[in-house]
Amino acid sequence: MAVKDEIEERLTAAFHPSVLTVVNESHRHAGHAGDDGTGESHFHITIRAEALAAMSRLARHRAVQKALGDLTSRIHAIALDIG
């Protein structure tokens, strides 16, 4: 399964978001530090979920990282837009 699909699956299961967009931006970082050559190293995630809305910014980021679990070790960079 592609990393993008795993991200979507895990975040959907954890938060039942009203909005979830996962964009693979790895091509923009080809040849840079952190590019492991897999084409799945950099992602931008936009998520809107009621469960996240009441949390502080730091708590939201921690909750998303926790939901992604071991995937974070396979990803060099994640940009988060959480609400």
C-alpha cells in the first residue's frame, strides 16, 4: 500500500474527518536532504475533524503523529494544516 493511502486510512480511522487531503510533495524535494528515492518522503496533510477542534495546536499535532504511528519513521517531512 502506498504511504499516502496508509496516511489517509489511519487518519480516517482515528478522527473521522470532515475534510482530509493528503498531497505527496516528494517530487518537489527530489535530490534534497531527506529524499530517500522512494517518492514517498514528503507530504502535506490538511485535516478537519471535530475531535481535533477542541485541542490546542500542540495537542492536535501530537494526536495526528500518534495516529500515524510507525509511518512517521518512513516519512522525512509532514506539513500539517489541522483544524
